[in-house]
Amino acid sequence: MEPIMGESKKRVCYFFDSDIGNYHYGPGHPMKPTRIRMCHSLVMNYGLYKKMEIFRAKPATKREMSQFHTDEYVDFLHRINPDNANQFAKEQVKYNVGDDTPIFDGLFEYCSISAGGSMEGAARLSRDKCDIAVNWAGGLHHAKKAEASGFCYVNDIVLGILELLRYHQRVLYIDIDVHHGDGVEEAFYTTDRVMTASFHKYGEFFPGTGEVRDNGIGKGKGYAINVPLRDGISDENYKSIFQPVITRIIEWYQPGAIVLQCGSDSLSGDRLGSFNLSMRGHASCVQFVKSFNLPLLLLGGGGYTVKSVSRTWAYETGLAAGVQLHAAIPNNEYYEYYGPDYELDVRPSNMTDHNTPEYLEKLKEVVFEILRDKNAAPSVPLQEIPRLAHDNDDDAEMEDEEPKDIRRPQRLWDKSKQHEASLSDSEDEGYGGRRHRQNHKESTPNGLRKRQRSSSPRSTTGVSNSTPMADVIPATSSTPIDPSEARSTIVVGDPDVASGNLLAPPPVPTESTGPTNGDVEMEPSNGDAETVAAPPNGLEIETSISVPPSGNAGSNVQ
């Protein structure tokens, strides 16, 4: 782990909840939350906990989700589970739940963890508590106001951007997932307060939106940028269009903060993607956006070859913290899954790049023409910060919360066993296998659940679900930031931090084998405690503190 020369040090807040890896979309489903645990294990065993603060976010409440989603839709997600799914047959059709967005145990808790991390990251950025916030469990960009879509149920990105808009006049959203960021674009399609820029595959490919001339309507005309790309794009060609487009947007739009969705299905060999980016080519986008020195929220997203996802997000976490991770993967509980090379790298293949220089040049010209149609960056009047709505309502909102002092029943511990299938990219992949192409509709429900809670207030603007999105966007603040409003949480992020299970690396496997493909359940490597253990020396955590630079570190992320 070496520092990146010539860079000023950034304050990084990293969000992770150890429960996230317990959820399971179902057998054969390409979305595997275990990838976040694998990433977190690399992050901790590379020693990145010494370079940043680690938090477990407060899961988002129903009220917070309703800042964007309709009350009825949020209530549906809260109530439905595999046992009562038959009672909600009409609602499943109405809200597009089923098939690629299955019902599984702990669905609402899973959404709460994802959204909570993104909202808290945005809140800490807004209150100048950090320069970069990272939530790999977020980035679920397909979810709509009252509809699930593309493996996404709650749009944590929109919720995070709404939090940023309370303090920043303009927010730029950048999406490097192979799929178009349709849910985020749709949410802000009629406003100039948020500019969206999506680099994605276009054509006969999910979700089928994101044509270059789709650039907003009304007040938002010209504030949605789409860069539709073709199969097999290489690092060099991606860089040739990404950097000039983003540079022009930032120079012209002058955002106060940036949200970067780092979907890793744009990597070479992804199970559902068709691009040919290497890990370093993907990460160069993160490094480039970081170089503008604006508040930056890094989120996850797609990525269906789990070994590539965990490698890339761990590497990008290092870049955020200002260090270059060495190639040799350190000992960790998932070490055997990184064979046969055990290196921190995702290499490009020899697939054909169908993006010609002429095509990319024409795309740039169209994008620059869209930007030239606007005279200057929009501005908004400064107003008082909207009052925090959580003050009187949080207790009522969390009536479903498990008592903190009661031990978990054995049945919940049993359900926390990790599916072996969660560590395999596909049922027919085998050791070191390549991607298995699957349609977005090929999935079946089932899963796991587990729940954890930490405390810390977050903002909630009281809005009606019938309110147009442009009217939901909060006014920018002209008042000083009150430190007491800080929206963050429990530091350290995992029970294993105090016990040191991950800092002491597990022994190197004597025989490296790839993931098995049966239905055998696997116990979590370090066990999952219900509450975050106290830090060394028995200190109680009441405010944000850093993970000790020498001491113990924990595991797990999406």
C-alpha cells in the first residue's frame, strides 16, 4: 500500500453494515450482496481502515424513503415477504416486483441499509465532515418512484442527492454502470438543480433508454447527458470520451458536489455486461472525478462477477483514500475465491471494440452542442435549511425495531448462514470460469434476513407523494451548519473490529479450490454479532471517531 504522489490528503468516510451480505435474491439470481462482504474483507485486510473513518449507517426509515418514493410503495416493501406474497398478487404486478426483482426474506431491511448509507454519506459531505463518502451497498439506479426495476427497489441515489441539495445549489450525478441510469435521470428530468451524465450500452439492452438526444424537458432541458456506447469499449476509448465530457460538464455546470455511481458490470468479463474495461480503466474514472476536489459520494451499483466486483471496489476505495494497493491479495476469509492468480486485477479480454474513433468523436460533438445551448450554470436563492422532521417522528417510525438488549433467537442465527451460491458467479461457472450470459428476467425468489441498527439523525423534508419532483428538491441553505445535526453513526462498522478477527490474517489455504456450486450453506467466516462491539479500552462511541491506526479491524461490503 503506497501513497499516491502529488495528492492532497482527503478525509474519507466509508459506510458498511455487516448484515448486508446476509440477504439473498434467490438461487440463480445474478445479484449477490455477498460481493460487498468480499470487498470489505479486502478493504480491511489491505489496512485501509488506517486511512479513513468507518461507519455503520442508520438504516433508512419508511418516512425517509418517502421523500422520493410513494407512501403506498414503501409500505408495500415493508409488509411483503415470501410467506405472505400470495396476499399481494395485484400489488406485485403494480409495483413490478417479481422476476428480476424478487421477494426475499429481509427485503425492506436490505433496502434500508443501502439507502441509509447513501443518505448518511451525503449528510456528512454536506456538513463538511469528510471530502469523500463511500457506500458500496448503494448505487441502485433503476428504482422508480413507485416501481422496482432491474434488481433495484429503493433508489438510494435519489435520496442521497436530495440530501446534498439541502446544502448545494447544484449536484452532478455521473454513472459508469453498463446499464443506463434511468431511475436517477427520470427523477431529475425536469430540474436544473441536478445534472445527470450516464455512460452506458445502448440498443437492445436493459433498460433500453438513454439515447444521446434525451436531454431533459422543461426547466431540465439540457441537464441530462447520455453517452450511448457500443460493445467491447476499451480503457483507451472509454477515457477518450469520459474525460473530455466530464471536464466540459464540470467547467460549465460548476456543481457543488458530485455523486459517482461505480457500477462494475462495465468491467471485462461481467456476467451481464458487454464492455471490456480493466480494473484500472474503471478506476481511472474515480481518480479523474476525484481530481476536481469537490465533495464526492462514491456508490456501488451493478456487477455480477463477484470476484471482479470486490477487487475493483477495494482498489477504488484505496484510490479514494489516496493509496495504491499492491497487487498481491492479502490473506482473508475469501482468499481461495481469488485463484488462480490471487492478484488485485481485472484484465481486459481480446473482444472487439465496436466503438470507432469516428463514432466517439461524433458523440462528443453532440454532447458539447447540448451544453452550448445553455448560457450559464443555473442558480437558486439561498434559503433557510428545511427543519429536520425526524425530531418527533423517529420513535414512531421504528416501531418494528428489534429490542437492542434482547438476544437474537436461534432461528435468526440459523437464517444468517451464507449461501455458498452467493460466492459463485453462476451455477455453471466452475473454477476460474468466464461469465454466463443471462437475461434480466431469469431469476427466482428466496433469501435470508438479518437486521442491525445504529443511531444518528438524518434530515427528512415533509413532502407529499403527489408533489412534483422539482418541488420536492429542498432549497439551498444560507444558514451556518450546526455540528449537532451531523448525521453519522457508529464508527468501526463491524463487530470484528474490536475482536481483531480480520487484523490477524487467516492462514494461507493449503489447497486452493474454486467455489462449489451446490446448495450447501456456509457459516460466515467471522460470525455476525447483533451489536457493534465496544472499541479497544472499552470506550463508548457517541460521536464520530477514527478507527485506531494500530489495533483491530473488521470485515465485510456490497
